[in-house]
Amino acid sequence: MKIFLDSANIEQIRQAKALGAIEGVTTNPSLLSKESGDWKKIVRQICREIDGPVSVEVIATECAAMLAEARDLVKIAPNVVIKVPVTLEGLKAIKELHQRGIETNATLVFSPNQALLAAKAGASFVSPFVGRLDDIGQDGMQVIQDIMTIFRNYDLPTQVLAASIRHTSHFFQAALLGADAATIPLAVLLELIKHPLTDIGLAKFLADWAKR
Ligand code: G3P
């Protein structure tokens, strides 16, 4: 499973990159608005820092305007992936962008049906929002599993990118199900490293060494 960082913060991205685990970045309008400075410069900086795909979302809601934004976004760097919400207009934009050879990440996916339509339109990635489904009492992980099954049934090339990952168990479950990628906040990435037995074991090793 590829690991992407869900962040627009360059310091966080550098911190995650230093661990050698990050193969891409996902941003969204909320994450980019938290950062001060020119958002295009921030995106350019992220794209320079990371070799893999960097998702940047369109703000427009009409297909033609989404395509115009996408045209500008792809000029920022060759590894920009256009994030497009799965709406009627968004699906049209995904199809157009696919025909033009531009990579897309279909976002705000909450059902297997939405994922299937996005894959048919030619999305490179679909991003089911696991945590937000759990928030409303649904089973986000089940949606990942269902999408994986459907994509395998029909041998669809679209990658499943588990998003809205809130804790280590989401991450583990996504890997177990065979999700192609998961995008995680830095806090979750740091939690993945921890285990109490590692800390206890290290403390004992160091204490024993100090006694020699
Ligand atoms: O990148 C989109 C997604 O990961 C958002 O997560 O925690 O805001 O639901 P969250």
C-alpha cells in the first residue's frame, strides 16, 4: 500500500519524507487554507519535495470551470493530480481530463456506486472518506472493501486511495483489504511507529547496558 501524507504543510511533509515512507501528498481546500502565503507557491514547493502524485482540488463546481482550473493546476508541476469531487459536473470533468491524459483523484466518495462511476469516467484514484462515514454511524471500511471487490470484479485500473483516515486501525484495515494507497495525517503516521513494548524494551536494553 502506498502511503500519502494528507497535508499542505511543508514542514509536516518534510518530517514525513525523512521517515522514507511517503510516496505522495493529498491536499484539499481546507488543508491549503490553513497555510499562510501564496497557495500556488505552496503547491509548487510540495511538488518539488515529493516525487509522487500531489493531489490539488478544483474549487469550481461547473465542468467547464473545473477544466479551466485544471489547465492552470497542471502547469504548476508535472506530478500534480487534479482532485475533483464526484458530482454530476465533476464526473464530466474527470472524463474530459482523462481523455486529455491528465490524472485525476475523484474525491468526496462515500459509496461504491460513486466510486464505480468515477472509475468508468477514467479517474486515476478514487478517495473514499472512511472517517467521515464512521462519523455518521456508517462503516467506512466496508465501503473500501466493497469498492475493492467491484474494481477487482471488472479489472478496473483505478486505484483505491483510502482517505479521511483518523487512526492507526483505519490504516491497518486499509492495508489488510489491499487498498492501493492510504492518505494519512502526520499525527497518524507518527502513531504508527509507536508500541509500548518497543519503549519498554529499549529502556531495558539501555538500563542493562548502563550496568555493565
Ligand atoms: O484529503 C481528504 C480527507 O483525507 C479528509 O479527511 O479527516 O477531514 O475527514 P478528514
